[in-house]
Amino acid sequence: MKPKLIHPVEVTIYRVDRVATQFDPDFREPISGVQYEAESVTVRAQVKYDRFEALNMVAGGDSPVTTGHLLIEKEPPGGLNKGDKIAAIAGQPVELYVTEKRPAVHYGGRARMLKVLFEARRKG
């Protein structure tokens, strides 16, 4: 029996354009801003928020923090990477960024799904 997602929704993701974005060769960090691919990818995912716009006081006021993960059945062609931008969840616009991906839901001797962790970038 193949594991299934519970209440999956469509998630729109823009991948980092690795050709147009300049990266520091030592630290592998973007040098002057990140460029995203013009075409988005859409995946069906189960969404879990750990924190949703939680209070985060900074010198300039509140800078809400959102963290969580997506559980997807299969990675889209071309894959997902750290820094990719999640632009919409279930048709609602968001601004979240992929921080990590890992295999999940091991069944029958192998991982059947992919867990994609995300967070909002802190402002302030």
C-alpha cells in the first residue's frame, strides 16, 4: 500500500535561476540578489506550519516569523533547492523560502515522499 497525502493543496514555487544569479565561490551564497526562473513549478503538497506569523520583536517593531514544511509525493523535474521561493499555497499568496529538503515517509524499504522545510525571511 502506497502512503498518501492528507488534504493536499497546490503549491507554487519559483526556483533560483542558478545561471543568472552570481554566487560567491567560497561560501556559495548569492553576491548581489537572487534571480528566479520565470516559469514556476506547481506541486501537490500537504502543508504543516510550525509557527505562523509568530511574534518576533526587533528594534523596528514586530517582524513575524513563519516556519513549517511541505510533504510532497515526488520532486518536480529539475528538483528543488535551498533558496527557492514558495509564492502561493492553495491559491493564497505567500513569501516563504525553502531552507532544507529531506527524504520522508519510509515504507517498503525506501523513502516515498520528500519533506521540504521553509521559513519566511526575517525583516528588520
